[in-house]
Amino acid sequence: MSNTTNSSSVQLRTITGSELTVWIVAQFVIGIVGAVLTILLLIIMHRQQRLRRGSGLLIAHALSVDLIFCLVISPVTVIPIYLHQMDIPVWYNCVLADFFLLVAIYLGNWTAVVLAINRLIAIILPQMYTKMTSLRFTTCLLIFVWTITITCNIPNLNIVPGLAHGRQASGACGLIQNDRGIFTILGVLGTYLPVALLGALYSCLFVLSRFVNGRDRQNDAQRSLLKRKLAIAKALCLSFVWYCICILPPAVLNMYYAAWWNKEIRVLLYTRSAQLLGYAANPVFFFAVNAEYRAALRRLGTHCIFPKRRRLTHETHAGNSISKFRQSSSK
């Protein structure tokens, strides 16, 4: 059974030019701030070997998806809406735009799933954690994430009968013809199944982490390591809650209320902004929850603002070390 949307027959709600201008400016501000924070976090992870270990590669992959969404995907998908609403003609390939939009969303969803599995293993099965975070195993996980993402999105290239992407009356891209069965299967595999898995994994993580955290640890090193693992898990859990608030509603609206969503232009614009916030805010959770990331950020700021002081301190430490070595050699 297929549903066809005739964009010319949909009567849009009107919106003023000033509202559109405020919206597009807000989109760019959110995207730039989110991109800057994400880049800072990636630089910190690159500079700190400790932060690259364990789940570091998976976190870096998730942050890279956020960065691409803020800098590329969001502008490419919202600028045509603005131009269309301002009656400025523009050529736009909706098939490719929707394809890359959905690829970014599905990549983020499934990367979050493998990260949740990683955190669960880190806390309840620490003896297996080293094997489960090896480069080979992590690479296999990322190959799985990319494989399921591309496989689910190949039908969105208008090569499957019953699915056709095109320009909506609002100026946004979307399905202008869809086979409800195929569309539902793709939505379940790309969005609803990952969300259900994340909900189950983080529920287990919350319960088990409280139990594990209450046990006596052997030494301070183990206690510190557990604290770090729990901090990362807490940041990822907050990110999942934020996802359900900001990113999940547009997916639900697009699947079940597409005609109404594209007619109510203000709802469309606000949900697009919420979607961008969902990706831009992820670095905030890491900085807010994990003291290690905040300390690394302060060191990076000191290095950038006072490079001469840092070099002088380094040379002083080096000189002291050489002096001590010479004194010990002369004895």
C-alpha cells in the first residue's frame, strides 16, 4: 500500500520574513557553537592518550557524526527551506539530501548502541573489557554500524518502487510517495530499534552500576577507574535522554504525521532546530559530567593563551631533571 503526497495541494500556514530570519540565524549559531565544542572535545581526546583508550575511538566516531551534522547536514537541509519560504528559487537534489541526512541520523543511533554495550561491559565485566576494546574489535563494531546504516538507506535513493523523495510544499525534502510497509521497516531498523535497545541497555546500566558502585574495591586505582567509567556512562545516558527529547520527535512526525508536519511550518522549523540541538549539545554533557575532560580543556586553554609560560615551565622542569641526573652521576 502506497501513500502519495501532492505538495501543491497542501495549504501551508504563513510565517513572516522576520521569523524566518531569526530562525535561520539561530540555526547557524547553534551549529557553529556545537561544532566548536565538538572540535575542542576531539582535540582534547587527540592530545590525551588516556582519553583515547577504551571507548575513545567509538566516542570520537560519534562526535565526528555530530560535527558533520552541525557543519554540513543541517545547513544543507535548512537553507532550502528558508529560501523557498522567502520565494527565492533554488535548485536542490532532495534524493541525495535526504540520503545523507538519514545516514547521519542512523550512524548516530547505532554508534550510540555500540557505545552503550561498551559501557555495560566496562562496568559489569571489567575482566573482558580489554579484549572488547581492542582496535580490531572496535573496527568490527564500526563496520557493523556503517553496514546497517548504508543498507537501510539504499532504498532512499529512489531505486525501490514505492519510495520517492522530493520537495515538499514547505520547501523541505521528504517522501512524496512511500510504501507504508517498506517505510516502516526502514524506520524501525534505523530509529526505533536502536532507541529501544538504548533504553534497555541504559536501564540495565543504571541498575547494575549502582550495585557495582556499592561494592568495596580493592584499591584506589580500581575505584578511580570505576569512577571514570561511570562518568562516561552518565554522559552517554544524558545524551540519550536529550536524543529522545530533541531528535526522536521529528522522526515520529515524519513517519506518522508527515502531511500535517509539512503544513504547520512553525512546527517544522522548531523541530528542525530541536534536531540540531540534539547533536550540538552532546559535547556539553561530556564536559559537564566528566572532570577529566574539564581539566584537559583547562590545560588546552592555558596552552593556547599562555604558550610562552608553558614552554618556560617545560624548560624549567627539563633543567631540573638534568641537574638532578648530573648530581646523581657525580656521586
